[in-house]
Amino acid sequence: MSKFFSVVLLSLAIGTALSGQTPSATRPKNAKPAAPAAKKAAPEPKLEWRDVTTWAIEGRAWTDERRLRWFDRFPSAAQGKVTSAVWGLSRDSAGMMVRFKTDATTIWANYTLLKERLAGANMTAIGASGIDLYARDDAGKWRWVGVTRPDGKKVRQVIIADLAPGFREYAAYLPLYNGVEDLSIGVPPGARFEPLPPRAGKPIVFYGTSITHGASASRPGMVHTAILGRRLERPVVNLGFSGNGRMDAAVGEFLVKIDAAAYVIDCLPNMDAKAVREKCIPLVKQLRAARPDVPIVLVEDRRNTNSWILPQRNRHHTDNHAALRECFATLQKEGVGRLYYIPGDDLLGHDDEGATDGSHPSDMGFVRQADVFELVVRAALGM
């Protein structure tokens, strides 16, 4: 063997030894790489569990009416009145939030989900099926703390551990695109724990589409409705129905039963201009007849972030906006008061980066949308 080839073979042997790999000549054929060791879940400490159904929860309207499931958004009376699609979507717990105070340094969640499917094409399991925890800091500002990471219908997980000492207020947002069968909050034995009722004041009621429902927020607390609830310190009711927010009179029958601070009607993403002209004015008059003094906010649809290069889609938005402006003007001319209007062109910003899939906001898009909503909703509430 030549001196040159001897050096090459020696170099290969040394490199192989240093890398810890088997030389290809001696590695068994079709051998699979060793699987990484499974990460063991942290052992569950001793906990005391608090069933959230034993105290009031925000975002759960019609509390005096019978429900098929405690965490359904609609009462059972809605079944057969609203469309089957709306009814099915109303089983999701979008917008519900439970508040409590504790000095626990570890907080767990134990809950059962309604649906096997934990995520969607544009929703992670955390956003669709997670419990999202916020707390007030020493200045009273709401700040994010932690979230569950669902891996099945039954979720029993630590939300956060090793918390700084202190007796503070927490808010836990429920899943956006899944229903909840039961939910308990776990804290160590001996920890102070104080259930809190919904925040004072009438709720802001949002009726809308998948965007209101929460697609595509990364976490339940990142939907614009939840962001506004924190900013305005108001309870909110989320009646977003993915693909099915269409200004239906049947939904209006249940909206008028809520003693609301304001109604925000944001259905245009599921409608065309013809449907807007047919259904907007009747819905507003339905609400106004039952609630003469409650502000009503009409919202244009956002433009898809890629509509700049899609002429037909862009025209659809333009036509929708024109139809809603016509309805707004007609209602004002007829003397319907306390109406407010949110244009759609600024909702997701102007850099085309505010959506996950062109249609549904990313977290950045939801923050931008909340910024635009906040100015008008504050004015409607006289804040």
C-alpha cells in the first residue's frame, strides 16, 4: 500500500473515532439511528383542585338559561333556531375567561376537551385548545404568564411553576376552537386561593366570523376581543362563528337578551355586498328596538394582506365596504342613533405582514386590529 493511502485511511479512522460514529464499512445495513431518550414529564406535586364552575366566569352570557354543557356559548334554546353550523361552533369556549387570586408558586390546569382535533390548518394546539394564563403585575397591568400545551383530549398539566412570591390576580383564557367539558385549577395545599367574579360592568358583545372566533391567534389571550377586554377592563362576550358570522336575525334574537355595554357587529368577512345590503339594516333595527340606548359598532372587513395582487378579492372588499357605508348612512338618515363605524383598511396594517394566511390575523395583526377598535369602542362607551 502506498504511503499516501496509508495516511488517508489513518485520517478516516481517527475522524471516525472522534465523532463516535460507526464506519460505513462496519455499520449494519438498514440500521436506524438511535431514537433520542424520551423526555420525562415533571412529577405532579400535591395539589388542591378548584372547579371553576363553582364560581362565575366571564364571557358566558345568558347565565340564567339552561345549557346542554356548562361551557357552551349559547343556551340550549338556541339549538334549532340558529343554523346547525352556528350551533356546532357555539360549543367552543372562545372568549370565556376565569379570574382568581392566589399566592401559589405553581399553578396547574386539569380539563377535558370536547373534540379530539386539537389544532387546525392555521391554528396551533395551544391557540385552539390551550388554557392561557395572565396576571396583574405590581403596577396593575395585565401580563402574560404561561399556557398549556395540549397533547390529547384530557389535559392535566402545569401552566407555570417557580413563580415569584406574592398574592396576585390571574386570568385564565379558555380554548378558542375547542369546547371544554370540565376545568379545574390546581394549587399546592395551603396556598391562598380566592375565586373572583367577572369584572364589573356590562359586557362588550362581539358578533363576527372566524377572526372574532380567534383564528389565527397563537394563544387564547391574543385575540383582539381579549386584548380589548384587558385594555378597557371590561368583560367581553365572543360570538365569533368561523365561516358563519352573517348578521343572522336568529342570532340577533339572542343578542338582544344580553344586557350589553355595546354590540360590535363584525360579520363582513363572511358576507358579500348583496348580503350586507339585505341583512345589516334589519339586524341593527332588531337590536335597537330591544336596546334603545346601547351603542352599536359596525365594522368593515379587513382587506386580505395579499389583495393588492388579487384584483377580484380587492374588489370584493371595496364592494363590501361601500355596502356597509350605505347601510350606515341610511340608518343615520332614519334617525337611528348611537351608531359607530370602523373602516377596514387599517385593521391589519399596511405592510402585508399582519396575517397568517392572508385572511386571518397573526398575533401582530390582532394587536393592530385592537388598536383600531379601541379608539372607536372607547368613544362608544364614553371612556
